[in-house]
Amino acid sequence: MSKLLTLPGLVDVHVHFRDPGQLQKEDFYTGTSAALAGGFTTVIDMPNNTVPITTAQLLKEKIQIAKTKTVSNIGFHFGSLGNNLDEFEKVKNKVFGLKLYLNQTTGGFIIGKKELVRIYDAWNSPQPILLHAEDDVLDMVFEIVKKTKRPTHICHVSSKEELLKIAKAKEKGLPVTCGVTPHHLFLTKEDAKRLGAFGRMKPFLKGKRDTDFIWKNFAYVDIIESDHAPHTLQEKNADAPFGVPGLETTLPLLLTAAEEGKLSIDEIVQLCHTNPIKIFNIKLKEESFVDISMEKFTVQRKKLLTKCGWSPFEKRQLIGKVVNVTVGRKKVFENGKVLIRPGDGKVITPKT
Ligand code: DOR
Ligand code: ZN
């Protein structure tokens, strides 16, 4: 047995579990099982379901479903297309953030500047606004953040230009944080050619100049977010919807990079535990731990617990196999198997 590394349970504030609406891709049980297998004991799910989660009633129904299926801690972000401002007051203690799309992606829930201004005025909550905002819209975004001072998290930074703009905004003292996905750190557009539909996501994969720049300027990156966005093999082969799964490969990719001297274990804990907890006001009643065997393994689809059953990192040799996950005093995962029943995990809110 190679040596065991023990880390606190990791937190991923950016997952798409597709429940309700697209259960062929994932559901709360398979999604949270994949989370545990990847060392994540807490996840926050995005609102771009087939019927987007933009009312208190829809959020309530989603929470009810999650309560019967989850095996990890799970919380939610709310959504808006600019026509549900009256709902904000009702949900603001129940969600960890408000997610808005300023560029085209899965679901097509894109909004423009007019709606964005109205939403920023109405979101009267300490919880951050999370933005899918690529390079072309960032100047406009930071103008609004400067005026409103609302905490704003820029999701999945993928290019040099984006990170430069975010760094400048931070240096000016704007309340801005950002996240990077593993695919934007460990894959480039060269891989996209090889992977075809299985390397297609939004933002698109960029060049080596971009990944190199992000690695060199990690000081400006607050969190790692998987953007776990499963689609079935059949769907990918048919019309190549945007998105790739990530929960089960994020930690091994980072641990492999740590072995190569690209970042430290302490930084992994900051990026995947301490910072997300701080930025999103996550209060966890129980401590959780992940034991990892620092051995080499090859990413194989048959070993994955995500329902979509594939990974853009298949055949990569990585270091770091999650062997045990403990939440509170309970062992919840061991050697590839979830040990608790659907619904034994907890739905969390910023006030719990
Ligand atoms: O690639 C992506 N897939 N990017 C997003 O922003 C959304 C996600 C999805 O829901 O499939
Ligand atoms: Zn996403």
C-alpha cells in the first residue's frame, strides 16, 4: 500500500446534475456519488435545468428531490433571466449564489446588459453573483460591479485576456473572485481536435499561451471548479452539446500537478476547500475527510460513477486514488463504492 494523504472534504461550487429534467445525463444520486468518488463532500448545483430554476417554487421542488437522492452535502444556486426579481427576497437565504449567463451555452439562458443592470440592483444578498462572462463582456461587467459593489464570481476563466482583466479589477479593489476548471488547465485546443465532441465545452479550450499564463498567474485564481457538465455518449456523438464531466478527475489531476511541482498540496486545499467555503459562506456542521492513496492509475470509463460514463481525460495516467471518504463519524465511501443510501446526504443552505 502506498502512502495515504488525508485532506479535508473538498468543495465544488460549480456542478450541473441535470435533476430534474435530464436524468439520462445525471441525477442527484449518480452526481453526488461521483462527487464522493472524486473527494468532494460538498457540491453546489447550477440552475440551468431544462426548466431553469428561477422561482422559489421550482427551487423548493428541486430541494425536495435532492433530499431523497443525495449522498453528499449539496446546495444550490438560483437563476435569472431578468423577469423574476420578485423571487429574490424569497430565496436569498436558501441559495449560495445567483448564476447568470452572458455568453451562449447549454440551455440558452443568455441575458444582456439591460437585464444584468436590473438584476444587480435587485440582488440584495451577501451571496455572490456568479457569471458566465467571457472576455468580450468583462469590461461591461466590471463597470456594473464598480457601481453596485456586489460580490461577483467569474466562472471558468479560460484565457490570458480574461485573467488579465480580472487581475486588474482585483487590484482596483473590486469585490471580484474567479475560478478555473481542470479542463482549462490541463487541456488545450490541440486536445480539442483529438477529442472532437468530447472536448467541446463553453468556454472553448484555448491555446498553450493561455494555460501557461493561468498557471504562471495562479495568485489571481481563487478556486478550482469542475464545471461537471455531463452529457450522454449518444448525445455527444449526435449533436455535441457543450460540457464535460469533471468531478472524478479534478483531484487526481491537481495531485499529479503537485507531484510535478506545479502547485502545493496546501494550495489544493486553499483552492478546493478553504476559499470556496469563504467566498460562498458555506457553513458545514460536520467535518469530513478524504484519504487518498498516492499511487498511479489510468482514467478508465468503466470505473467512473457519473451516469454519463466517459471522461475527456480517459487513458491519462494520474496520481491519487480516493480510497475513503468520511463525513462526521460516518464512512460514506470506500474503494469505489458509496456506503450510504440515497438521501443520507444533506441539503445545505447558507443559513444552516
Ligand atoms: O460547457 C458547458 N456546459 N458550459 C456551460 O457553461 C454549461 C455547461 C452545461 O450545462 O452543459
Ligand atoms: Zn457551468
